[in-house]
Amino acid sequence: MYAATPKMILPGATIGILGSGQLGRMLALAARPLGYRIHVFSPERDTPAGQVADVEICAAYDDLDAVRAFARGVDVVTYEFENVPANTAVTCQQFAPLRPGPQALHIAQNRLREKSFFAENGLPTAPFVPVHSLADLQNGLAHIGCPAVLKTAVSGYDGKGQIKITHPDEAETAWQAAGQVDCILEGWIAFERELSVVAARGVDGRFAHYGVIENSHANHILDVSKAPANLAPAVAAQAVEMVQTVMEALDVVGVLCVEFFLAGDNQLLLNEMAPRPHNSGHLTIEACVTSQFEQQARAVCGLPLGDTRYRQSAAMANLLGEVFQRGGAEAQRKEPDWTAVLRLPHIKVHLYGKREARDGRKMGHLTALAGSVDEAERMVREARELLRD
Ligand SMILES: Nc1ncnc2c1ncn2[C@@H]1O[C@H](COP(=O)(O)OP(=O)(O)O)[C@@H](O)[C@H]1O
Ligand SMILES: [Mg+2]
């Protein structure tokens, strides 16, 4: 097993990324100016991250020979999604440090473990119970009440694997719909706002954060984020402190994001976490002195963390596959009108190099910088509308 040493992995070294989506792409694009090489391990070819990497190793995550070859060729391994199989992670660790470590992965992969971990660390969440059977679900509904939401414990994202339950009679249908797998039942929170905090922790335990970001979702998928969130300073400080608690408890080296609900009376509830940069943090690319991706590179390489200050207020709007379907009732795929947006001085366009624009698929995002968050939000929403005209 690789023995952890606090030595820095200096520019010129190679960062290995497990996973090959847009988060890996933006990490690669941020690490390159610092002089790092990037190797991507990907189950597919010509991926968002692979397109901008020095090397794209194409193999299945359970192909441990390929995983070994990948890990041997890099100086540090990180990941851009949390469903890295445990075997893959452990295999990488034999050759290079894995950052964040396997404990963060283990917890973040399973919603039950995640919420239990929050609760054990004294961090508030929605009320929840584990569900392993229809009887558990019925008892859980009696205990938590309706409305509630049943979520599969593993492999859900962007609202996938979630069923809202408004009446106890729906228990059986919901249990079937969830596929009769291990689940978590959560009380439905009539939140006022959704928030997130992206933060980083270095090998030396130093902590840096981007304050609180405010998020709105459409169809359970992140739609627009804006920062800094307009929030009572004491509440913002409390959210940041909770994230630091999470990162210290898991000894995270890298970037981590926690999603929160802000319920009545400024009550913060932790919803979920991701031990990696987060969609809500994309606006840090333009808005902050150091982006969340450069920060990830710095943290996993043991470099000093960068300055997280905001140069301006910012808002980010996701571009899902739907924006490629302009005009006509036939939902025909058409290239959006990029030039209309590229003309706007305060808007930056990011595209992830994905070939197929499926509904709900994250294809890119827009960022607006402005004097206030509300102005930035208005600009980024207007810009996105132009793409569809
Ligand atoms: N207990 C809940 N109460 C109210 N809304 C919820 C609850 N759980 C999830 N949601 C809504 O669904 C969205 C997606 O759920 P989340 O748990 O973050 O899963 P994921 O983002 O992995 O799909 C949340 O951002 C929120 O808008
Ligand atoms: Mg979420």
C-alpha cells in the first residue's frame, strides 16, 4: 500500500482522473496552465475529459489490469464522479495517493450512509429512515408522514431514482417504482431556498471555501446557480462551518460540495455531498481568483490552496440537451445560436464536447458576471433564451 507522505506533487507531474465527463474536462483545463499532465481513465472514447487530456485510457472500471496500468502512470489519482467502484479505488491506491481518500467515496456513494454520517456528526438533515422492504416503507411513512420522498440508496443523480409520496396508499406503487432495492425515505422539506458550499482542504488540513451559492433546480436538475448568496452572514458562516466539519471528519484532501436546504427560520439542513467539484461551483471559473478546478488540482497535489475571493458576483445557467432543440414541434436537433450569446460581453460560454444532445444531459453552461447577483442571474437567463430563438 502506498505510504502517504506530505510531499508536494509539483508541476510537471501527472494527475490521473477516474471518470471522463465535464468535471474532468474542466479539471484538466485548469491543471494544464499549472504545468500538469493529465491521464483520464474512461469507459468510453472521445469523452469530454479525454478530448483535452494527454492520455485517455479506455477500459471498464472493473478491468483491474487497466486500472493498475493507469495508476502506475500517474503521480496522484482523483475522480470526477463518486461512483468509482471500491476495488478500483483500492487498486489505484497501491500505486499513487487517491485524493480524496476511499472513506469519502464510500460515504458519498450511498444516500443512507451519507445521511447517517451527517446525523452521527451532529449535522441536521431532513428526517429519514432506511427502507429495505415494503413494510419498512409503510412503517417509515407512518413515522415521517407525507409528503415524503423515496430515493434509491445508490446511483441516483439529477433526481433519478426518486419518487415523491403524497399519501400512504402510494407506498406499494412507490416501492415497485424504486425497483425494490435499498432505499432511504426522507420527509419532504418545504424549503425556502437551496444552497451549496464548495470547499477545499489541503494535505496539511488547511481549509478554503467559496461561501454560499444559491441554486434553483428544474425537473430535479440544477438549472441556475448564483453567488455570493444573499444570506444572513451568521447563516452563511454556519453552513461553511458544517462543511468544514464534514471534510475534517472524512479527512478529505481535495474539493467537496455540500448541498443544503434552507428551511423556515434560517434552518440549514444538509441534503447531500459530493467529494469533488460541483455543478454549482462552475461560476468560480470566471468569478473567483482561483476556480474550484484549479483548487482541486492544488489540493490533490499538496500545493498551497489558492485565493477563493470573488472578483464579481456571478450566475451560471446550465445548457441541457433541450437547448439543441430549437423551433418546430418535432423536437428536431439543431445547433443553438451560439453567435447570439458570444456577442454578449458579460457572458462566457462553456461547451463540454458531447456529441449527442439528449434531454436532461448537461451539454455546457453559461456564466454571467455583474455588479450584483440578481443582475448576473437576469443576464444569464436572458442569454440562454437567445440560444433558443
Ligand atoms: N427531502 C426533500 N425535500 C424536498 N425536496 C427534495 C428532497 N430531496 C430532494 N429534493 C429535491 O430534489 C432535488 C434532487 O435531490 P438530491 O437529493 O439532491 O439528489 P440528486 O441531486 O442526486 O438527484 C433536490 O435538489 C431538491 O430540489
Ligand atoms: Mg443533489
